[in-house]
Amino acid sequence: MLDAIRRFVTGRITPQQEEHVGRTTPSVQLAACALLLELAHADSEFTLEEQRHIEGALIRHFGLDEATAAELLELAEAERSRSVDHFQFTRLIADQYDLGQKMVLAELMWGVILADGKLADHEAHLVRKMAHMLELKPGYLAEARRAVAGPGQTGLS
């Protein structure tokens, strides 16, 4: 598995993708994807809507093609399932993302949680915990939720 991650990090990002993602490194992409997957699995049900949301986010926000996004998703799932906690992922992101990038990630996190139309208490708790570890203040997290759900909406159908 380590070799697969190493190959992804060193060989799958093209120069055009590097320009698109700016200073975001593939290891940060792996960490962000792992956090999104952790949220998707938080309610013990990884739905097709959640998977599609994550895949679309990887393609849009990291400028990846579908094959590379699928590979990143697979590698991040393996890393997520082996990790003991979220610290290794949140620390890397907190160190490398600026506030704007963290806000975009927070919106993606809420998008994953709300993709299936249900919000479990432990999902809300987990996203707050991750936001704290990412050094995002609660107001920013609430703003990200409103951006995803729309004004005056709870984000649930």
C-alpha cells in the first residue's frame, strides 16, 4: 500500500493539475479525501450519493480526471481504515491550507454529511471535532454549512 501511495504522489499529478491546485500537494489531497470519507462512514452507511459527492469534489477542487480521482479515493479509503485517529490528516491540512482552503474543505465536509439527506448527531459532532483540529472557528463552520444548505435551510430534506 505504501508503494501505491508513493506512486500516486510522485506520478499521477500532471503539470496542468499542479497549476490548478496551486500549492496543494498530493499528500494533502489524500488527507482531505480521507477526512471526507471518514465523515461519509460516520453513520455506518456509505451511500452512493456520498460517494458521488466526494468523487465530484475531487475532480472539481483538485482538478483531477476521473481515473485519478478514483485512485485517490481508493488510497484514501485504505489510509482512513488503517488510521487510529484523524490527527495525522488534520495536522497536515492545518499546516498547509490557508483559511480560504479550509473553508472550502468545510463546505465539502458539510456536503458529504448532507448528501444523503440525513444528519445524525455523531456526524455533526465529528465535523465540529475535525473543524476544531483544522483550527476553524465554529462561526466559520456554521458559515460553511449555510453555504451548502442555502439560506434559511437546515440542509435536510
